[in-house]
Amino acid sequence: MEIEIHLNGEPRRVPEGATVADLIGSLELVPEQVAVERNRLLVRRAEHGSTRLAPGDEVEVVTLVGGG
């Protein structure tokens, strides 16, 4: 079964019970290089694996880019 969330303003379906870590993995992103907000609250990296997504969640994923 799947649920619908909004990822960076776009609807996206994810498996029911998916976590923030699962979402990052499905996007093929490096966890150490992203910042994630769920419903306007920052999700600490240590909590990515335990933070389950719920129907209607508003998720923002920002990729951090280093440079000089």
C-alpha cells in the first residue's frame, strides 16, 4: 500500500511505513549531503531512520553543495 506526500511541492507516492531515510535512499541522495524538513520542522539526521512519513506530509529535501 502507498501513501501520498508532497516532496518539494510536488505530489509523490511512497510505501506506507516509509521513513525519511527510505525517501532519501529512493532519491539516491547521500544522507550527509541533505537537509530535510517535514511539516516545516527540521528532521535531524540521527532521526531520519525513525521518522515515518504520513499521508499529506509536506517534505522539503535540500541538497547541500560545498565549494569555494
